[in-house]
Amino acid sequence: MEEDKCIFPKCPKCKEGRLLPFSYGEDVFEKWKCSHCGHTINKR
């Protein structure tokens, strides 16, 4: 079994990408976007 060393959570939609924090001038950890499918999650 391969150990998962990535600190970012897996995307709940596609299960392949990682949720990475990004900002539109707000708190950097407020919005997260999947690196694979582009799915966006707001943490508020």
C-alpha cells in the first residue's frame, strides 16, 4: 500500500485531484479548488 504524503485533502468529487487553497483577495484558506477537475469548495 502506497503511503499518502500529500498534505492537501483529496477532492470529494473526482477522488483523483487535490484541494488546493487559492484566493480572490480574501483569506487564502477560504476557497479551495481541485487540481484535477476544477471543483471549488468554499470553507465558510
